Amino acid sequence: MNNFKVVSAKLAAELDKELMGPKVGYTLQQLMELAGLSVAQAVQHSFPPTATNSNKHILVLAGPGNNGGDGLVCARHLKLFGYNPVVYYPKRNGRVEFYSQLVHQLEFVHVPLLDDSDWLTYLQPDRTLCIVDALFGFSFKPPLREPFTTIMAEVARVQQNLPVVSVDVPSGWDVDQGPPLEETPASPVLNPKVLVSLTVPKPCSSLLKPNTIHYIGGRFVPRDFANKYGFEPFDYQGGDQVLRLQ
Amino acid sequence: MNNFKVVSAKLAAELDKELMGPKVGYTLQQLMELAGLSVAQAVQHSFPPTATNSNKHILVLAGPGNNGGDGLVCARHLKLFGYNPVVYYPKRNGRVEFYSQLVHQLEFVHVPLLDDSDWLTYLQPDRTLCIVDALFGFSFKPPLREPFTTIMAEVARVQQNLPVVSVDVPSGWDVDQGPPLEETPASPVLNPKVLVSLTVPKPCSSLLKPNTIHYIGGRFVPRDFANKYGFEPFDYQGGDQVLRLQ
């Protein structure tokens, strides 16, 4: 059980909207940069480079929305940290120019973008250190659609041996209710080894399996704003962008 | 003397332009966020919070251009780190909406914006921990103009007792040639205690006084890009956004 406050899907959407509203004035680009950086730092803390893992890859799965954008930023920072990320981004956001720019930035730092068959070859523990699940975040509403049902089923199949790091919400989970009650071909169940909650944990985080490593990232709100949404600021250390909660 | 490569004002301008060009695709908002964060982390490393300094302020002086923008971002992060920054931003950039948003973000985290007389009251070592000089960066061309000549003269007057942290280039210095040859009322000479070079040090950094603490920040370019501009990537540790060079 958590001993910290959580914020529902509805409230998280309001919070996000207020952060990018005219009064606060954050831009999506700023928030995504900080969120992606904090996820990369959580990966770095969870899987520090060693002699045996330094040649392995990190498979970043980027979904069609903002959670996917966080994943694209995360992959860039991981590369700059010295890791070997590869990105599978099957449904690109064509409406927002910034998403194309995030892809250019990945090409700039030489992060490979995988095609629909290539990515499957990375689902092996001897080749890949971990999987970053940046498919869906706090605005996810079931049902899952293809190609994501298949992608998540593939990840669920290997997750016992290849740890999953979920960004904000384990993909496919109901933000407030937690994992699907029943695992079916149409609703594979991810059980991440690491969760990086952004700004504040969502209710489903209380249903993580024991021993899940839980980080908070996205260090951008002051105390009064946190309190207004019913939570307390987290005790980040120094200039860190990420804090381990459990 | 430095044992690392530097990049001239002209080349730094080309590098910056290429980073934000269509091929690389970084946006100003992203680069400024990362640059400002790395400056805040350098301040945090240089002046860690203690029992005696925790009530003091950090005076951030923001100039009219991008160096000033880095300062505004830095101030926000310092506040979120638990410091008490105050910002003096005398000539606001009215052409670019994003600069107004950076100001809104400061108001959001409760960083005071000082007026033309208030800021002078912070030039006291018992009140202020350090001054962040984000007035002018690598695109500065003399001569200095008011109100910056007066502002810098005030800072120069107290810098022996109130350490200055310069962002990228000590303000008023020629990026390639170093400090003004002669100190006059029209050209006060800043001698920072800390310099945070962004992306790569500029030639003037070789003329810093001995014992100046020198950091590199702005961790966003890969090896081949660095090499193309004549320098080697820096050996940042883990997920750090800043590295002490000397």
C-alpha cells in the first residue's frame, strides 16, 4: 500500500490542463523534456551500466500520444547517458509538428527507429536490458486497439525475464482501477518492474505488485499547487529530477 | 589554462543555429529548459544548502536575450530545489511569447520579480548567497548599453564578497578575447567565481581567474556533432546535466 496521496485520472487531466493554461504558462515541450529526462534518470538509477550490460539495448515503445512523446525524449537522454536505446514508434502523431521534431532529434543522436518486424528481435534478455513502456498514460481509455494489443501481448509474454519500466501508468491499466480484471488476448496485462509516476502517482499505482520499484518524476509544481490537487510535494534531493518512493 | 577545446563566438552561433535547424529539430524551449536546469544544478553543487545559508536569496539577473531566458529557467528550478531566488529582468523580450510564459512560470512557483530599485537591496552578502549573471551570452557584442552598464557596475562593486555565477560567458566579456582590457565606468569587469559553459566552453573561458570553478552544462549533442565543431564530448556522469571541469 502507498503512504502517499494519489490523483485520479480526471484530476490529473485538470492538473495537466492548468499547467499548460495561460496562467501557469508551461508549454508541452518544456513539460515533456523534463518528464522524459526524469524517466531516463529513473532507468539510469534502476539499471546502472555495468561491464555485462553495456552492450545491451533499451527498447523504448512509444505510443501515439503524450506518453509516447515522453518516451521519445527519454530515449534521447538515455543515448546521451551512454546507453543503446532503440525506439519502436508505430503510430506517429502527424498532427503536431513537434512530434516530428522529436524523431529528428533521435536521428541526430543516432537512436535507431525500428520497423514493425525489427522491434520483435529486441524482445530477448540477452540483447535488451529493459523495455520502456511509453505506450499509454493517464488519458488512456479502453479498449486497446491494434497494433497496441499485439505489441502489449508480446511484451507481457517476455516481462518475467525482461523488466518493463512504465511511464506514469502501466499501459493497458485503468488509471483509477488498476490492471484488467482478466487477462485475455484482447487485454494483455503488463506488470512493470519499475513505474515512474509523473508529477503525482495515479490511483492504479497502489495495485502494483510487491517489489515494484516506484519513482516519482516531473519536478515542476510548487507546494500550494500540489495541495490544491490534494497531495504534498515530494522530497526530491538536491537537483535530482527523480525520487524513489518505494 | 584549459586542457579542453573551445569554440569561437562565430562557430558557437553556427552550432546553435544547426541545433535548431530543420535537420536536428531541437526547439528553443527544449534547449533553454535543459540549459537553465544545468545552471541551476551547477549552483546547487557550488552552494549546497546549509543551516546558515538557507534563508538567503539567489539574485538572478536576466538579460534581454536567450542568456536571460536561461536565467529565468534556472531561477524556476532553483526555487523547486528549495532555494529562494529573486529575479531582476529589466528589459523583457516582448517579441517572443515564450518569454512571457517563462515569467508566468516564475510567478507560478512564487519567484519574486524585482523592480529597478528593489534589486539593489539584494547586493548584500548577508542577504544573498550568490548572483546568477544571465545578462549576456555568446552573441554579445560591445558596447554595453544602459541599464546594463549600471547593473554590471553594481555587481562588479560587490563581487569580491558576493560570488557571481556566469551563464556561458561572463557578461561584458568578449566571447573570443576575454575581459575588457581596461576597467572604466562604461565597461565594468565581472570576474565570476563560477562559470557554467553551455554545450562547449568559449575561448574567453581560458582567461578566467585561477580558482574559478568551471562547469559544463547543456548535455544535448552526440560525439560526431561535437567533433564536427572541433571538440570532444564531455565525460558527464550518470544522468547528470552538469559536469565540473575545474
